[in-house]
Amino acid sequence: MRRCIVKSSFRFVMLSTLSLILLLAFGNMTPSVAGAAPTIRWDTISLSFPGGVPTVNPGGSDYALAADLTTIQIRGHGTFGGGVPPTGGGFWATSGPSGTASGTFKVTGLLSFDAAPGSLPPGFVDNIGDPANTRSGLAVLRITYSDGSGGTLVVSCHQPVGSPSGIFEGITATKGFVGFYERVPPVTGVNANRTLFHVVP
């Protein structure tokens, strides 16, 4: 009888300990607000030179090409991180053998984001945020187009100062079964194909 009581007590202690460990483990998997990643804003930017001063504004357009040279134009902005669902979207347009159409898109999810070194050169005017809060990096967003198709949007930012050479500047995208994987690079004198990330205070 005493042996059965000891076994039952041992079993109870083990089950209680295991339950406590599982409770603590799963409790630690729930992110706290204090430990959440910072909120990041992404933009396809406009870069102009009023009075010779390089000036960053939202609302620029970026382009990418499909295998048949159909182009997609993306213009937009949004936020992600900070422990809340991503926001944002913008305008899209396609032109070429795979179809000519346009509409709006909405960001529905963040698949990944990796920040990278880099900064704007001194003397830039940043009308989106604090120049000290800009970031280079790569974001992969899940998006929904206004015509009902789905896809992904890759936003990549290579700032002029200190960004690794492997980072490209611009966007790529998918829309349904069409991949717009060849980004159109920025060219001096053309106000297009530039992006920027900011940490939102």
C-alpha cells in the first residue's frame, strides 16, 4: 500500500512539474509589446532636386519585367512590425504580352524583413521621416491585387552610403502565375526605381 502511495505521489509531482514547464515555455512564446520589433515604413520614393538639393518624397514608381518583357509598375507605401499587422498598399499597372491592366493593391502579410547597413548621404532632405532613421534592407510582402489575383512584392533598398554591394535597389513582384523578377535599376536623371525604409519612432 505504501509503495502505491509513493508511486502515485511521484507521478503527481512529475505531471505537475511537466505542466509548469509547458506553461512557462508556451507563455514565453507570446511576444510582449516591449519586446516587439520596431515599426518599419517602406516607400517607393520620388527623388528630385529642387534648387539642386536632393529631396526624398513618397509617391515614386518602381518597375520590374517578366520573362516576356511585360512590365509591372508599383507605387506605394506601408508599415510592418511593431507587433501589429502590416498596413499599406498602392497602385499597380501592367503592360505587355501578359496583359495590360491597372488598379490598386493591398498588403496582407509580411513574409520576411532583413535590415542592412546603409544611410543617405549628408545634405539630403527627407520628407518622409528622419534621415537618421532610414534603413537599407529587403522586405517580402504578401499582397492582393484589385482584380482578385494575389502575389508578392519584394522591396529592396540599397542606400548610397555603406550598403553592401549585393543589395539591389528597386522592386520585384509576382502576380498570379507571372513573375516580374527582373527589376529595372535606377538611372541618374530618371525619377523612378528607388525605395527607402524608415524606422517609425
